[in-house]
Amino acid sequence: RSKTELYLKNINDLYKKFKPMPRKGLLVRVPLEPSVSLKNDWVNTSVNEVIFIFPSNEPPLLLTFDKENTPYFFTFTKNINDFLEELN
């Protein structure tokens, strides 16, 4: 949970490509209880889950949803290696 919050704090942009969901790769859902406040240039909401998207040939993304269940795909700056090591 605490590492996931660090990734939320390191969001640096919205993902701008047309199809954010990869054909090949990995999705990792991280529930957040209690929810975490997410406020940046694109959204101001509470987040109760984060989905990490690991495409096979591109940098990872974060997927979050606002209160109306609108999806937001973000890029981030924090190195993802520590998170991946915890999964193994």
C-alpha cells in the first residue's frame, strides 16, 4: 500500500496514446483501504484501487478511476523495480 501511494505521488502525465490496454503484458490490481486522495493536474478524487499495467514493449502505466468510475491512465517517474520484486 505505501509503495503504491508513492507511485501515485510520482504521476507525471496522462497517457496519450489511443489504446492504453496492451495486447500482451501484465495487469496488477492493488486495492487501497482506506482510499487515498489523488490530486494532480488531471484529477482530484479518492482512489480505492490502482491497476498497474505492464505492457511487454513499453513503460508501465497506472490506471485509476474517479468517483464517477471514469478511467485515468497515467505515466509516472518512480522506478518500478522494487514493486516488481515484491510480486515475485
